Amino acid sequence: MRRISKGTDSYRRKEPADEAVKGISTSWEATKETDAADESARDTDTTDKAAKVQHTSDKNVTAKDTVNNGTGTQDTEGKDAQAETGSGYSPETHTRDANSRTIFHNRKLTCQFLRDYTGLSIFENLQPEDIEDVTERYQAFLGVPFEADAVKKVRIRGREGESEVFVLPLVEHKTDVDYDVAMQLLRYMAVIWYDYKKRQEGLKKGSTSRKSFRYPPIIPIVYYEGQKNWTADLHLSDRINLQDGLEEYIPDFVYKLVRVHGYENDDLKKRKNEMSLVMMINRIQNPEDFAELINTSRDYVDEIYNGSAADIKAVYQDILWTLLRKMNVPVEEAREKLAGLEESGMGKLFASMEKMDIQAERRNTQLARQEAEIAKKDAEAMKQKLEEVNRRLEKSDRRLEESDRRLEESDRRLEESDRRLEESDRRLKESTRRLEESDSRLDTIFGQLVSICESRDMSRNETLVCLQEQYGLSETEAVSAVEKFWKHK
């Protein structure tokens, strides 16, 4: 058997499942009376349900309200309707439901799983009648959703005879790596222990406050169907951001990992039990896994299936139904194949499934997905281009509006410049007119001054001197005045 284990640090515990059994008292003896009525009711219910399991009618295929020892029913007819209408049907979700509620709610399969596939020595003498399913007790505990696939209470048979020592193995089904599974399991374990304390108090008030009171051990087990390696840490403490010196204050436990793909089909065939066939079917994740099962294990499949009890055959039907739907086999065709399962055997069913060319179906599906993805990318690219064009148009509009605004401003400024230019011309003309008037007046005055000098019988030179010295003209003004108004030339 292939087992996955984790190296231990200085503060790690030993294998918890084996260590926990040592020194466990029979403190659960008191729970036998309260659980006896529940167990009796389950046995009666199981007898009634097992009588309904018939594999020769189509009713069994379309409405498998199955029928596991000590469990409830599973309504797959509603899922068929959803599959036909395409409303709310998920193969992955359906797969998980079939594995958890059907497989691990069957006592014999659970017994084989714990005894032959966990590698825990405390289960080496385990029998189906030692297992009690208590999952429903925790489905909605104090408003806290309890999502664990199955919770079992197990009676352990010791080497020196039977003892009423119980263990709760918590089986958590996973199809993909969950890095927070240890913390999730801790929450489940706390709920179970709290409920145990509450029940013990109900049987004998004050019993849980005594020094001798002990809680039952819980063995958390992860059943992993995924094809990828399980890379999550197995210890709870690895999920805690520990500081040096704090290790002893942090709770810790290790969960047991059972990885379906850790077994080859040849390994599973050596077990020669019903759970081996369950795991062989659960290993099918791709066409290669399917082809391997058909080519190497068809006889073994028929041998195990034909030798199985009715309730386990019903489990196989659930798993096969899920596999057929996962392969996109039409509902009616899937029903027909399962309807003839009892007569033809599972090996023949697999042989007929081989003709369906799963690889071609997967290629077509992949091609359709690729085409849809390409179309989506093209549409996205077109959308981006359109958005870019719109952005550019908006930018151009803004620039055009800005240009129009600037042009209007330029026109306004030009009009203002023209108005100012006209005003300047008007002022220039007015200045010119005034200047001409001023020149005319100066000429009149200069002419009068020259006439005065002439009336005094001054010579030309004397007149120049007189105009400058007596009347304050500049030399240029005096010369100009004499040139212009001197009459005695």
C-alpha cells in the first residue's frame, strides 16, 4: 500500500491514530443506551430500503433512492430532470455527492476503506457492525453548517477481547487540493467534542467537570480523488504563523490522507474487495484512465460486481451514473445502459462505453471551447478597438471644440484689434490736424516776429540774433523763420 506521511519536527506528535488508542478508557460506554434507539431505527430503515433495491427495472435507474446500511436516500431522478433541462446540473457536484453520501454511508465500504486503505493499525480488526453513522447529528449544529462528508462512531476490538472504546473518524472528501483543510477539520472536531460533552451531561449531570472525564479521539481522514499531487501540509500547526518559543501553546494534529491516485489498478486488484472497485472507478479522470480500466481489469470488474450485495451494487450504479453523465452521455442512453447492468455485467457496460470515442467527444468539446474562447477574445479585441476609436473621437471632438473656442477668441481679438486700429487712425488724424494748426500758428507768430525786426531796420543777421535772444527761438527756428518771412532779400 502506498502511504503519504509527513516528516516530524522536534515538537511533532507521533502517529495520532495509534497513540490515541493507548490508554483510552471506556468513557463512551454511557452513550450506548442513548444510541441504541437510533441504531435500531436505522437498522429497521435499512431493511425496508434494501428491499427496494432491484436492478432489473428502469425504475431503479431513474429513481435510485438508495439504500446504504444505516443511511438515508439519494434522489437522483430530480438530478436527471435537471440534466435534461440543463438547469442547475453540475457533474462535479454530483460526483462529490455520490462519493460522499453513497460510498461512505455504506458500512461495508466504509469498513473496507478504514481497514484496508488508511494504514491505521487500530482498524485492522474492524467489522461493518462496529461502525455507526452519526453524520446527520452534525449537519446543522447550532447554526454552524457541517460540511464533512461522513462522521462515524467506531467500536475498536482490542487484542485482549472486545472493549467498548469508540473513535470518530471524520472523512472529508476532496476532489482538489484544499490548503485550509486542516483548519476546516479542526472546526468539525470542535463541534463533535462539544456535542459529546453536551450528551454526556445529559446522561449524568456534572460528569464532564470531573478530572477523570476524557473526550473521545477523532481521526480526521481526507479522501482525495484529484489527479494532482496533494501539496497541502498535513499538520494543523503548519497553517499557523508560529514564532520561536510558541510551539507548545499551539494546538496541533495531523490528518490522514488517502489519495486515490496513489494506487494503481494492479494495487487495487490485490485487495479483492468492493471498495477497490469504487476506487478504480474514482480514478477515472481522463480517457487514458478509462482505457486502462477497460483493457486491464474487465474480468476483475465483473468478478467484484457480480459478487457484491444489492446495496453495494446500488452504490456502483450511482458512481457509474455519475461517470456516464460526466462523459456527457445522454440521459436516456445512460438509463438504458444501467438498466441492463445486472444481466450483462459491468465489464460489458465498459466495453460498450469504449465505443463512444470519449477522446473524440473530448476533442470536440475542447474544440468548441477553443472556438468559443477565440470568439470571446475576438469580441473582446473588437470591443477594445471600438472603445479606443471612441476615445480618439472624443479626444478629437474635444480638440475641435478647443480649436473652435480659440478661433472665436482670435476673431474677437481681431475685431478688438481692428477697433483699436481705427481708433488709432482717428487719433492720428486728430493729432495731425492739431499739429498742422500748431504749425500754422507758429508760422503766424514767427512771421510777426520777423516783421517786428524788419520794422526796426534790423539786418538779416541782427534779426537772427534778435529772434534767438529776445524771443527764445532756437537757431533752427530762427533760421527757418528768416528764410520764410524775411522780405528784404
